[in-house]
Amino acid sequence: MASDHSPLVSIITPSYNQAAYLEHTLQSILAQDYAHIEMIVVDGASTDNSPEIIKKYTDQLTWWVSEKDRGQADAINKGFRRARGEILAWLNSDDLYLPGAVSQAVHSLQSNPELGLVFGDAITMDANGCPLNRLTFGNWGLKELV
């Protein structure tokens, strides 16, 4: 690594009625091999049992809320405003991090200080957790992101 400094990584999880997936999402964050993570969940007043799932993880969450919002971007921004991390990330409530994803992202950012953003490929899965497709995004720049 370029530095021994281990920056705090804030991971925001926006959620709305995603009880079927939310616990797996939170577990994928907790299973990371990177120790300096704060988890923030911003739930949009779900009517399923998402709030009960979130409450199971209260001791491991830095902050969470379940209240009406104006959608995913609003929820993510609300979480970012609460975040204390030097590195900010979000993981949607129906997505998972593969093992080592956070440590790889931190390493890439520390090794390449000119970078402002890192992202990885994605693997789509069916309802049973079986991989369907690998989505490769390539070397995007600002134009592709916009």
C-alpha cells in the first residue's frame, strides 16, 4: 500500500421495501476484511419488515433512519451528510460486496492519489443467488459517468 494510513470508509445503504435482500447486503459489508468501516442505512419508511431487519444490526450501524424521502439519490445524500469517512461509498439494498471489495478499493485509491473514484465490475444473479452475467464497465471517465 502507498500508506499505512487506514482511512475510515463510510458505506451508505439506501433502502425501500427491500426486506428480501437487505440482510444479505448488510452481511456482505460486515464480512469485509477491511476494519475501518462505518455503516449507515437510510430507509425510505418501508412498509415491509425492513425496519425490523435494520434494528437487528443497530449495534453495528453508525446511524440509521426509516423515514420518507425523495428516492434513492435523496437517501444516499442524506447518508453522505451523516458520514464521517474519508472515503464514501454506497451499496444498494439489493446488492452485495464480494469479499475484499472494500480493501481493494481503498488500496486502489491510496496507490493512485490522482483518482477521485473507483468502481468494479458487477455480477448479476438470479433469485437463488446463481450468477447470470458479468457486467464489465471498463475505464470510465467523467464523460461516461455523466
